[in-house]
Amino acid sequence: MGKPAKIDPETFFYEGNQMGTPERIDPVTFSVVWGGLLTIAAEMGVTLSRTAYSVAVREGTDFSTAVFDPDGNLIAQGDYSPGHLGSMAFAVRRMLANFPVESLREGDAIICNDPAIGSGHLPDIYMVSPAFLDDQLLGYAVNIAHQIDIGGAASGSQSVAGLFDNYQEGLRIMPTRLYTAGEPNADIFRMIEANVRVSDVLGDIRAQYASNMGASRRLRELGQRYGAPTLRGCMSEILSRSKEAMGNALRELKPGTYSYEDCMDDVGPGTDPVVFKVTVTVSGDSINVDWTGSGPQRDAGMNSYLTYTTAYSIAAVKSVTLPNLPQNQGIIGAITVTAPEGCFLNPRRPAPCGGRAVNSPRIYEVVMAALSQAVPGRSLAAGSHMFNPILGGLDPKTGQPFVCWELTMGGVGARSNKDGLEATSFPANASNVPIEVQESRRPVLFEHFGLIPDSAGAGTFRGGFGVRRDLQLTVGNVKMFNLGDRVKFAPFGLFGGHSGTKGVTLLNAGQSGERELNSKGTYTLDEGDVLSWRTSGAGGYGDPHARDPERVVFDVEEGLVSPAAARNIYGVVVDPVTFEHDPVATAALRKTGKGSGA
């Protein structure tokens, strides 16, 4: 491995009063403009989701949106994926380096999906569009959307096993002008169409453009109402105030160096685990997240380029410092992220990376666990992880290839004062794809979708329960590219909280040919085969014997905790038939210290 590479957001941060901005801005005007910019970013998301074609974007909300100032600083974002939102701050500047402002016109759109520039894998296409008022640049509308396919060896372009470089994974687009003054580049569209398996991709790209054009129009309206100098002044003030707030929040943390280490199961059948080791250093108004000691890059499609590692490191830091303040360049500027070149979290090109989403929970959780030593009351236990498999084949009804993008989301880790949530995308902030939508568009049927009893990590506050989702194929010769984790290493608890149960992928569960599939791998399936994805349970927080017995009884009544687990783990005595709680027996059992077994 080489010397540690570094992404330092300070080099991307604009300061100063060099834009002809007013000396003072009316506080009411400032508040309205800031709210307006945030609303523009949110409205972009609504437009994108309602005009998209694929389930990944339309139902799964695997996209993100933002507004940037004329200097390429991140100003406002929609509440979408941290992997996108954190990498945006760096990707946009790199894209604009190829397209200086004098070369841009209203209606332009620049796209890029290079993993090292963008959010770490080829399916994510960034789109940047300028917004002008009387030929004066007001800022940029930016979005990113996960395309359901971008070509390559595997349907969905997220295969993990059997890959040794990024060229096998699909079409790579360096910063390229896709629209010029509102006119699409037909040659680029033809090139994309020729390299993808499904036409949804073209529809989603056009939806991205519609989203950006709506945002450009809203920016012009703000500029017309308040004037370009005031709008620019508000943008500068947003950055200044956010930077100050982040500095104050960091100074409240206990200075020091905090470390944590965890492992990912493997990178495919028969492979070794991946070590995730982080050292977080808090010093005054700055914080450094260093991944030295993590495992080396691997010949598997799940390496995490530094932009993606940085994005989820930022998300974890922000979660324990300023969780409620909108993210922008001012906040990001206080956080630096380093990782040795050639490690799994900062691979050398052209390392394969299609399944890099599997890393997001681990990056976030390991940083969070390290920070729990500085701010225990704000940290989360480990979450359930997810399964994000993709199935591909030929649909006999249409005679065309199909791509079935699936997402099975488990529970969130427990907090210091609340139980973890169930069936929640964490920390990626995506959405469940309704089974009715999948069945109407793909040759699949669902047989089961529900929570897994006794899967949540016990604690004073328990983790979220795991989720089981069973899918039957109605066609044969289907390739399934599995992508999940937490099968070998259970989600950890914090401060005496128990780990959740481990996950598993089963083929034809309960039948004579039942077998377990690796959490990462490629499989050929037949018509009638049933896949059962069962996520792990999320980790608990605090001593299970300190949990309110009534909360345990409620979970027993809901069928989520068995009477045996209530007794053996929580020390709560519940009648297995009537579910009546015996408080006297509970007090006696807890006094003996028995129970609380993992």
C-alpha cells in the first residue's frame, strides 16, 4: 500500500466577499432564501421520482439532489442517500474542471459516472446543469441517480465475484456534455442505449434532466425576486454560519483519538473477511477519520473508492455532531478522511467496485462505534445490513432482457434512548420496493415478507428486527447476483447491548434441495426456485435486564419476542399461553442475575 491519500474539503471551500454581495443581509430574507434553496433540492427529488421509469429510482429512491453556488460549493441538498450527498461536494468540482463557466449555457447538462470522481460505482450517473439570470451564473442544479443497468458482465452491473477490474463492470463516462442549450446529444444517447440491457435507463436519464431544469427555473425565480447579489450573499452566509456551527459542535466533543475495528464477511465464496479499521481524531474544531489498518483492495466488485468512503464517514460524523442542520460545504469542510492508497477503502484504479453499496453500513457503523467512546449518548449500535440482489434473464412475455433490482432492508441499531426501527434503509436512506410493483413488471412472485422473531439484539433498548423476503421465479435460466453481509459477523451492540442474529440467503428453504447461498456470489436459477433473504437483526444498546418489562411484554404480544427469550435474555417472566406478565417472578429472576444470555 502507498502513502495515505486524503480528501480535504477545505480545498473545495469558498470564503470571502468576492461576488459583489451586499455587506449585510436582512435576516428574514436570509431565512427565506435558505428555505427556498432547500425546497428546490427537495422538489428536484419529487420531480425525479415521479418521472423516472425504473424501480430503483421511482420506488427505491436511489437518487439524490442538490444546489451548488457559482463557485461549485455545495449549498443545499435533498434528504436522500449519504453516499451520493457526501461525494457530491467533490464530484461537482472535478466535473466542472472540464467545463469552465464560459463554455456553459442555460439548458446544458454534464454527466459523469466515473467511480473515482463520483459516488464509487458505474450505475450512479451524476448530472450537473448551470442556472443563469441575464447571462449571470446563479449556481448549479445537481442530481445523481442509480441506473438499473449500465452494461458490463452482469445484469444490473453490480456483480461481485469473478471480477478483476472496473472495465468488466459496464460503460464508464467521464465528464461529458449530454445536453447543449436544451438539445440532447443523440450520439451519446445512442452509445448509452447500445450498452445497457433495459430502456428504463434512458427514461431515468431524461428524468434527471427534467429535475435539473425545474431546479434551474426555481433558482432564476429566486434571483429575480431578491437579485443575484443577494442570492449569492445568502449562499456565502449559509456556508459561513454552517462552518461556525460545525466548529462549535466539534469543540463540544471530548478531544482525543478513538479507534474501532470490525469485519465484513468476505468478498465471495471461499474468500477471507475484509478488515475495517478506523481511527478518529478529534482536535478542536476539526476531525480526522483515518482508515489505516484496513484490509487491502480485492479482486472483487466491491472495493470502495475514497469518495464513497469519505461520504459515509462524513455521514457518521455529522450524525453525532449536527444531525438536524442541513448538510453543505461549510459542514463538510471540518472533516478530513484519509486512507492508504491500495487499501479496500481507497483502491487503485481500475479496481472493480459495482457492489460497493455493501460497504456503506460498515463504514458508517465503524466510525459511529469509534465516536461512541467520545459521545456515547449519541451513537447507534450496528444495524441489520441489507440484501441488494439483482436478478437478470429473458422475459418470455416481452422477449426482452429484464433486470429485477431487489432491496431487503432490516432493522436499525438501538439508540441510547430508543429502540431501533424495523424494515428501514440504514444508513443509505432508500425505500422499499412494493412487491406489487415488482410482480407487475418482472417474472417473479413473492411468498413471504415480514419481520423475523427473536432476531433483534437485546438491550435496555433493543435493535430493530431482521426482515425476511421470499421470492419465487416464474422463468428459468435466471442469473442472481447476491449482495449482502452480516452472515458471519453479527451486528454488534453497544454498552452491554447484545448482537443481533446473523443473516442468511436460502434457496428453496424447507424443501429437499434446500441450500445456503453465499451473501455475495453469482448463481444460475431455475423456474420455480424460491429465494429467501433473511437479514440479520440489529444490535442492542445497554443491559437487557434494565429494559422496561412492559416493553418486553409488548414485543411478546406482537409475536416478535418469544416467552422463552423474554425470560432467558431479558429476565422477564411471561406466561407462554396468556402472555400475562408476572412482575414478582420477574423481579426475583432479575435479582438473581440469571437470564441476559446472548
